Amino acid sequence: MKVMLIFPPLHLNRRYSHNVGDAGGNLPPLGLLHIASVLENAGHSVQIIDAPVEDLGLEEVLERISAFSPEFVGISAITSLADKTKALCDGVRKQFPKIKLFLGGPHPTILPQEALEHSGADMVITDEAENVIVDVIQNFDKHAQTKIVHAGKVKDLDALPYAARHLIDLTKYTALPNNYKRTPHSIHVVTSRGCPYPCTFCFDANSGFRQRSVENVIAELKMLKEKYNAREISFWDDTFTVNRNWVMEFCKTMVRENMDLAWGCYSRLNLVDKELLAHMKQAGCWTMFFGIESGNQELLDNIKKKMTVEQMKEKVRLVQSFGIEIRGSFMVGMP
């Protein structure tokens, strides 16, 4: 079967609310790439359209669909692009009425019935579609009767094939300004999914933490060096240092294998300490991104951040003492 997976059109001036030229960074659609790799392993033919990165409008996306002539189109839906997703679904329905259409991603996971009705798709898939995607394609009509397919969480991440990066042009994906050390074309990798913390604003809060083995991740990094000449890695786990023992083993392996990769990650300030940071620095970590969110304790308590302002100040100084750069996220206008 031929399957086309699409991230809907989004121009930078809408994403940033004004024209930022070429200053914005672009992240590869790892979710679609993992789904594509599962489908390819099952013998299906897959193409990916990342419309924002390729600067494609609706008509251009429809032209690409026409050229590939897929039996199935899957769209990754986020809430801020709900209207763009509907327009794309309407276009597919009008021009290619025989194509079977499904949605996945954060928006249908949170609001499956609303996403189904608003988009007019044949079905929506909630949570992590790798669990069900092959069965959905092979038995689409059966699943379309239920309209909403609950995929659940992938429990064994080592069982997943590596992301199908060969389906995109990696040179089009660049880090944000000042967010890279060796090359703006850092390669993105996820070593875990989920987060055990309860932050009220987060899509992945209390979502069940699962992690790949160190051996599995190191093997992927070696492949990325050999196949794509990787020099820098951006780990996009929600919370990279949840499992301290795992990070220690990972860092020791990176040093022992002489991986020579610069890398950065996301984490929480309460999940770092001197020994851990020393090993991370030695293994190539040069930057960490922390969700600080606010300098006001009442607001931190309101969102169940489970940290104090003083704790965060102390840990910021600790991280900086190892020469690791810090980037932080802040939310303005919290109630």
C-alpha cells in the first residue's frame, strides 16, 4: 500500500506572529518518521510532506498527493493548526474522494471526537500510533467503523525501528540561532517518552516514562555518524535525566566509545547534581534546556511544578559552574 504522511502548511509569519526572515528553526517530524519506519518495515511505500519546512501551501500539498497517488493519507494534527488541518482534509476529500484519511497527533489525542467531527476524516488515532498503524492500514474499513482508535503507549521502545530520516532532507532542518555548537544541522533523537511529573500545562504530564536501552541509543548514534556524518545531537526527550543511572551509563559509554558528539537535552533542575553533570559534560553535553516557567512561587505551585524558586536558582548556578549553557522556558500571563 502507498501511504502519505503530512504535517499541514504553516508559514513562519503565522508561527511567530510576524516576519522573522530565516531566523526560525525547524524540527524534523520525528513522530511521522517513526510511523513511516514501522510502515516501511511492514512492506508499505511511504512518503512524507513536511509542508512548513518545504514552504508548501495547500494547493502544492494537493499536487504532491496527486503525484504520489496514495491509498491512505495520514495528517499530524496540532491544535493551533486545527483550521489548516480541516482545509487540508476538505481538499483531499474534494480532489481524491477514494483516499482513506486519518488523523493523529496531540490534537486528536486530547480531543478525539471534536477532531473527528471538525476534520471530516475517516478516523482519528490517539496516543502513539506505532502500536496500531500497520493493522489500521491493513484493516482500515474495520477500524473506520469505530472512528476513534486508541493506540495507547509504546511500552518497548527498543522494538521500534529507527526514524525513517531518509524520507526527508535533513539539511532543511536547523536549530534556532545560538542553539547549536558545531553545526546548525544538529540531528534530533528521542531516547525516552513520557514524563512522571504532574505539571498542569503539559501534554505529556503523568504519561508513563519509558526509555530505550543505552545500547540501542548508542547504536543509533553510530549509525547517524556513519550515514549522515552527525556531529551534533539534540535529544528531545521531555525529561532526559529522569533515570539517573541510565544517564550515567550512557555518558560513560559515550566516553568509552569515543563518540565525539556535541549534544544538548531537556530536563528539570531538580534532576541534576554534581556527579551527573560532570559525566554529562565529559560525554559532550554543552547545553541544557529547563522548564523554569516563572520566578513567582505561587505561580509555580499553581502549575504543580514541584520546585521552589530558590532550588532553581541554586541548580542554575550549579549547571553553569560546569560550563554547560542553560536555556529556559518561561510562561507569561499565567493565572
